[in-house]
Amino acid sequence: MYELIQTGEKSWYIKNPANVGVYDLGGGEVCLIDAGNDKEAGRKILKKVTEAGWRVSCIINTHSNADHVGGNQFIQSRTGCRVLSSDIENAIARHPELESSLLYGGYPYAELRNKFLLAKPTESTEEIESALPPGLEIIKLPGHYLDMIGIMADDGTCFLADAIFSADIITKYHIIFIYDVAKCTAKLILYI
């Protein structure tokens, strides 16, 4: 767990429950694609990146589920990095109580207010369209969550977040959350 695995000339991922992408921006700076599920994951991710000799310049959130944005607050507070995503995903990252409220349909009961569904708030975010680092391209992947995106790197690595689930995850949970089945299905058909 928390092993750094290279996938392309400039791309890696850190293996953990919600894998985190790492893209080398040059000059010792990297962009993280997602940030893990909580402060402890953020701490381990930042340690791994620092041990490799890099500094975190920015985090791109593919979507605002807590297991992808939970490490934002810790990493951003330690590095001063920018956090980028789409407008609606940024709003949820800044106001994470919206995720569990959206899933429940109202103010969620205590069991839905845990680290898996309620990340710590991200201090500040930026709209990704105007701040995307060079060498990266946005892939629109709506369906699993409100305005989920993937990231295509110029070395051929594609970070798809929860657009694809492993057999282990499907076996473990049986039902995968899809916010908008029609958007998800339409997008998958385009890629087949």
C-alpha cells in the first residue's frame, strides 16, 4: 500500500484504496490526480511524493467523493498547492456536507457523516478549465458523479478515477453508485 508505480514517462500512481495519480510537471513539481480519503492518506501520499524528491504544485480532483478529496486539506495546508476541478465538484470539495446530503436526500444521519462520505473542507479551489497544467487534457466523464472528469497525460497515461471499477470492488460492494445512468451509459458508448 502507498507504493509509487510508474505508468508512463511522466506519470505514476500511488497505490491505495483510491489510487492517486502523479504527473511530473518538470522542475521538481508534480500534479496529483486526487488526494486520498482523509488526513492520514494525505500524509502518506505527501511523504511518498517528498521522498521521490518532488513538490506538489496542484491537485486535480476528478470528482468530489470523499475518498478522492479527503486528503486535499492536509496536502494543501502543508504545500500551499492549488486544487482544481469543475465548478460543481469544487463546491462540494469546499462544502463536503453536500455529498452526504445529496446521497441521503436531506441532512444525513450520523452513520453517513463519516470520513468515507464527509471529507474535511478544501480551503480553496480553482476552476480547472483555466488552470489546467500543460501536458494534461480533461476528459469529461459524467455519470458516476455530478461532473466527474478524467485526465489524459501527454505520455499516454489516462487517469479515469471511478469510471472503471475492478472486479474486486464490484465483488466487495455489489452495487456501484451512479449519479446519472443516462450520462454514464452515453459516455461509455462513445469510448467503445
